[in-house]
Amino acid sequence: MKRKIRAIYIDGIRGTGKSSVLKELRKHFRSNTEKDLFEINGTSLDEVDKTRIILEDNQNGLVIKKGSVMTQIFEDLMANMSMNEVQEKYRDVCISESNINQRFGSVHILLIPKQPREFVQRAQERLSEDYIENIDRICFTMKNSLSSLNLTSYLTTEIIEFEQSDRIIDVTDKVMEVLSKYDLT
């Protein structure tokens, strides 16, 4: 039996195509489902609370969101914040996100470049020097240590690695393949 989800979060570092994938998901859900589609932006406790209220008040609601707490964790790690600092900073938000996951079902889809150095060459104009320096370490950490973060242990997370040659439609297809594992009705 597939797990029911009512919230989908698209996460990843800058330049991974979060906005473009979200745009494609929006088109898909509007033309292929009877769901009431809501988009939420931001990672504050207020934004998480808005998600909870929407899902409580609208039984047919589906929330899609670009850049949840997972994106913020990525960004802060890229800025050389320690794991302990990150865990302290996002503890309350992650607890609230975990509650949404338990009550309504949610999935955080992390977009990660398979070859971070090649990705940097493509997205270099959008990335700072520190970002570029740390990209290998952060992508490795996020891929291999995510489940060991106490902070995110109660969030349903799916990692999608993309190739340098992948187009947005290819990445969107990978996202849809992951979503096919869940019940979105």
C-alpha cells in the first residue's frame, strides 16, 4: 500500500532547478488531478503553520513548496555553519514539519548534482567562491549523512541525483517517478 502524502517539497542548492521543476509540477497537477493546489514559500514557523492550516481546512488540498527547511540546511552548511548550529537553528521548524509529515504525509525531494564540480561550471555565475569551494563536501554530506541528522530523521526524504546533461524535463520526470511511489489521491 502506498503512503498518502499531501505536501511535496522541492529542495536543493542554488541552481539545481527547484523553480523550474516546481513550475512543471504545478502544470502537471493542475491538468491531471482534482486536487486543490496550494503553493507556500518560506521556511519560518509561520509558513509551516500555514501549511498545516491549509491541510486541516481543505481535505482535497495538496501543498507544493520550493525550498523548505532542507534547502536552508544546505545553504547554512555551504556557509560553513556547523551541524550543531544547524540543528539548533532549525529544531523547531523540523519538529513542526515532522508533525505535518505524521498527520498528513509529506515528502522532501532533494535535487543533488551527481558530479558537483561539473554542476559548478554550469552554474558558476550564480554561485559565490565559498559555495564553489564547499560544494563537493556539502553534496557528499547531504547524500550520505542526511539520515543521521537528528533534525531530519522524522522527515520523509527522497534524493534525486541529476546528471550535468539532464534537462529540466528529465529532472521533472525523475521527480514524478519518485512521486509515483506515493498516494497523491
